Amino acid sequence: MDTATHTVPFVPAHFGGWPFLDDDHAPQRILTAVACVRLARRDGPHPTPRPDDLAAVLDPGEALRIRALDLPRPLPAGTLTPEQQTAIRATVDIIAHVIPPWAPLLRALPLTYLPMPAGRAGVSASCFAWPQHILFAEAAFDDPAVLAEQTLHETFHQWLYLCEELTPLQQPGCTQRVTLPSGTSNRSPAELLGAAHVTCGLARLWPLLDVPRPVRDRRLAHLSAYTRSCRDLIADNRPYFTADGHALADRILEATP
């Protein structure tokens, strides 16, 4: 029997639910908890950390340096153009406007946006080794709806990475690998949950984007099919989840009937 299912999940119990899935989620509370964890990893236990100390470790550069203590991975070099940076900021404002409960999540976490290295597949990227850093390919800026989707997609990942700094979503030492519905292979059960988490948000965003109806309908049909496949994969990978992994899986299933 999987004893993890009998443990009280940490994230929903302490932070009002899951980022983006629960509108009562408390983003400042989770940021404070993550900052305490990072500060302890960098400097040792801090019985009474100062607000300035907590703010410092939520800086993307410092977050990256702390993560590299355990997971060193070189970050691609380069900078986006001022026009691209402006487009991202405008996109964040649009998403916050059409879905007001997400505004605190979109604005509270400092993020650094960088260009995707030439030749790398995909339109955008994030990874756990690069906290609070998001990569965008040139193609992300070809269409406002694409930029909105990719910006939200990667911001979802960044908030779930924060949750994983506090508690894992998959069992320790898990070697299970999953092929996502997109065809992306060699992903962990936690990354499967991350993909399904993102899809919940995109399904909420796309009906609100200013795009032609046929474009919207095609994208929503694709997301619906992706979600159905994720549900099947989640069922198959239940043995590998922790209590919080089960709780997130349950919440995703509730959000995607």
C-alpha cells in the first residue's frame, strides 16, 4: 500500500491550495517559505531572518547561485531585445487583466527572461536547475497569442518549482520515465504533473484571448486531447507520487472534468 496517500499534503495545507489552480492560494506565504529554505541552504539555520535577507534570495541571480550548490548547470548566455522584454511585460499585464486572481502570481515572483540558444527545439523553456529564469525563442514573439501561452506556460512551471523546493512531488530515488502526450520523452512523474498543471491554465486562458474563433477552437480541442492523455498517464504513475504529488494530481483531475 502507498503510505504517501495517508500523509497530509504540505502545499494545500499551508498555502491555500496550488498556484493557479486555487484562487485562494497565498503566493506571499509560499515565497516566504521558499526564501527561508534558500537562506538556510546558503548560510545555515536562520532563527529570525530579516526581510532584506529573505528578499535577497528571491532575486533570480541569487536563486540560481543557491540552486547551483546542489544542481550546477550552466545557464545559456544572451539577452532579449528591449522590444521583446516590453512585449513580455505587456503580455503579463494582459493575462493579469483577463484573469485577475492570477495577478499576484504573475507579479510577485521576480523572473529573468533570456533568449533560447539557436538550434534548440521549442518555443520556450524552463527547468528546475534555473529557478526564476525563462528562455524564449524568436518564434515566441511572432504572435501575441503564442507569447501569452508561452509566458503563462513557463510561469506555471516556475511556481511549481517553488513548491518542489519545499516538498517533492515524486518518491525519492524515482527512476520512472514518461513520454508526454506531446511526444516529449524521458520525463519524470513530477514533470508529468507539471505538464498537466500547465494545461489546466492554458485551457482557462485561451477562451479569453483576442484571437479568431477557429484558432481558439482548434487550440482548445488540442488542449482537451492533451488533458485526456495526461489523465491516463497520471493514473498509470500514481505509485510514484508523494502525498503532495497525489494532492496535485487530484486537484488537476478536479480542474479538468
